[in-house]
Amino acid sequence: MSSSGIWQPANDFRRVVFWRHGRTLWNAEQRFQGQADIELDDVGRAQADKAAALLAAVGPARLVSSDLRRAKATAQALADLTGLDISTDPRLRETYAGSWQGLTFEQIADDYPTDLLRWERDDISVRAGGGETRIEVAERMRDGVLEALSGVESGETLIVATHGGAARVAIARLMGLPYEYWGTLSGLSNCNWSVLQETGNARNPGAEGSWKLTEHNAGTLPEPQTEPVED
């Protein structure tokens, strides 16, 4: 256990930290942000600073981020403390949600009740607002994370500044969970994180079952996560 309270395993396996961005005004208003490029609000910037101080203690080796402003600003808080460069990758964005973007979840429930229910149940055939499916998001996230890991050595940690819905399905995909069990993972609170660690099968990191979940929705922020998390 580190002085920050973050568990650090004593082995040579790599780790990936999926770090959700800080709060935005649209988060506070319960709007489906999707890939709309919304900035952090004052609360979100404070959350990023607080979380970054904890994550810096892990000694991350590489920092990658979604190219959306709320994720990049969150990553910047950690870059300022560690001196790491930020690599951005559009594959780490949140779900593209088409006509749902900008709507409150109450509005979506009123106008698209069946599709929203299926979406919330992780039906992989549903396109959010006519946009992406869960599996499409999971696949691009997986590809982006594995590419970023190519520059991370044994025992090192990759930090991925990303989004709630995208992080959840990426974690499920990398662990090899069947689609019907993806809903067993909760979303992440703003600026909380989840940690995947390589297993003994990780000599082939793209293979299912190469990763195990060692922390989920961790952090010191007091607000519990309540749905929605698609941002």
C-alpha cells in the first residue's frame, strides 16, 4: 500500500488506470454528453486536482487521454504534477450518441423509452441516439489502450483519462467478460478510477482473460456514482 492509499502490487505486471474526467455542467444537469466537447466546471477542475495528487503517487509511466476537452483538462492536472506528456487519442472518447447528445436522461426516457431501457441493459445491438453500439465503443477503446501499452514496460502503469461509459465497456472487454455480464460493472464517479492488472496470460495482452480488475470506482471523492455515466 502506498502512502496515497492506492494499492500497488509487488510484481512485474503492467497496470492500466482508467480515470474518468471531472464534472461538467452537463454532468450536473444530467445530460447525455456523448462526444459533445464540454469543458470541466469549477467542481470538475477541483476534482481533477485532488485525484491527480493521488495518482501521481503511483509513479505513472505514460499518460494518454481522450481528445475531448474535459478529459484532456483532467489529464493535464496529472501532467502538471508528474511532468508526463499527454498523448491524445480519439478512440478513447465517450460513446457517440447521435440525437441523444445534449438531452437530459429524463428527456431521453420520455422520447425513446424502449431504446434507453435496452441501452441501459447493455443490449449490444442498440445504437445510442442512432450513434454507436456498446461493442463498437469497447472495441475502439481496447485498440487504443493496447496501442498505448506498447510503450509501457513491465511493472509500469499507464493512466487513461477517459469517460464513464467508455471506461466501463473497455474494462469488461479487456477482462473478457461475456456481453451479458457487462452490466455487473458499475460506472465511475467523476474523477474516480479503476485499475486493471496483467495476469499470467498477459504475454498476449490482446487475448481475453489477460487482465484482472484490482480496483473499481476508487478514489476519495464523497459523491457516490448514480446513473447515468455516459459522458
